Amino acid sequence: MRYLDPTLLNTFIVLAQCGQFTKTADIVGLSQSAVSQQIQKLEKTLGTSLIHRTKRDIKLTPQGDVLLIKAQQLLLQHELVISELNQTRLSGRIRFGAPEDFTTTYLPSILSRFSKIYPNVHLDVRCQLTVPLLEGFEQGNFDLVIAKTNRKRRLAHTHKLWEEPLVWVHSPEYPLQEAINERSISLVLSPEPCVYRAHAVKLLEKHQYQYEHVFTSPSLAGSLAAVRGGLGVSVQPLTSVPIDLSHSTSSTPNGLPALGMSEISLLAKENQPPVIAAFQQFIEEALEHTIH
């Protein structure tokens, strides 16, 4: 059985990131010839060429591009195994942000499990609207952020988690068909700058609906309580709609315009410390299991 030596993988990752043998040698604490020998040994093990050498730097082959991703994942798994068997090894503080509605729906059990596995990691979780979360991430106030993102204008450092339909949510108490016929809708939404609020208003204006903001709350629980009371219509991802409320997903001659898809992404910068990288992978794998 061929064996991928973590030491060789680490050297390869450093070389791929800095692009030069001399810099790689300085970083990993080896001679330039030793670095070259490690890469050659890795290529021999895999039976394929990983880099193109030039006079000044190197470029990855297509196989090298694939290995870079896999090598980073393998080394992270290596670190996670050690950390889980020796929980005191992984410690530190993680500044994590997510929208309140998402946090309420998905995160409590996930965060609880992480805290039990890594008792020496301090989680600083802040719930805000998407726009302040994105701004805070860009300003360095968060290590990781889950946010509602735009497929057409995806930000750097964005890892898409999943997407699902956005729907209009209402109660049987609200006279929806009458409101549609009169082209006048009462809205129950989060305050500005909420991406769902902006999207709903833009769509209603495009289809020449009149609208009124009758209830504004940053809390998902508050918005759903207002919807249940028949005050108006809200906008939510399909999986967030309670079973006692109704929803519509697509345009019909006698219905509201289709809202399209909602994309949920994780924002995380590259070359994170092990504690943050571990949390990122934990979140991604937990949500993959929870959603699908």
C-alpha cells in the first residue's frame, strides 16, 4: 500500500503556496536540495508529475492542483484526530457570526457538540443581519461567518454550503388572495439592511405591487409570531417554514412573484490557525449531515 507521508504533503503545500524552492526551504527548515528530494519522492509515490519548474518559480500541474486540495484536507484530518484524542491540544478563541434565523434553526446542537469535543476552545458567537456580518468579516472582526450570499456576486473566501428556495410565508388568518387581487401586500420582515427584505421589496416593485411594512423585527421568533397572527407575509428559506404556516414558491396567475433561490455560504480566510480550521470543517460536515 502506498503511503502519503504528512511531512512530504506539508512541504508540497508550502511550495505550492509560495511558488519557490528557496522560500519553501526557509519555511520548512530544510535545504533547497532536500525540498526538491521530498517533492520528487512524493511524485514517485503518486506516479505523476506535480509541478512545472521554471527559472524563477514553479507552477502546479493539473494533478498538483488536485493534490493541493486533498493534501490540505488530509493534514487537517490528521490534526483533528490528534485533537479529538487529546482534547487539551486544541485551544483558543473563535469569533463566529451567523444570522439569527439560521442560528436558531440549525446551530444550537452543532455548537454544543463542538464544545463538548473541544472544551478548551472558547466560542464567541454573535448573531447579526447578513450585511453587518459581511462587513465585520472584511474588517477582521470575525474568524468565520455564515451568511446569505449572492450567486452572481460571490465574495472572496466564500464556501457555498447549500441553496434552497425562498418562499412567501403567511397564515390562514391573512387574506392573501384578496391582497394579491388588490396588488397590495403587508410585509413582516427584518429591518434594513436585510438581504431578504431588499429582495422582496425589489421584486414587488418590479411587478407593480403596493406594499406596507406592518411589522419589523430582527428576531425570527418575533416575525413568525406576527405572521401567525395574520399581520402580513414574510420571506423565509423553505426549510425554515413552520408546519403550521403556509408558503408559496413559484409565480402563478393568481400568486405572488417567485423569489428564486437562497444561497447560504461560509466565509473563512485561507491559512487559518488549526483551531479555526477545525471548527470550519466541523461546521461544514455537521451542516452537510443536517441539511441533506
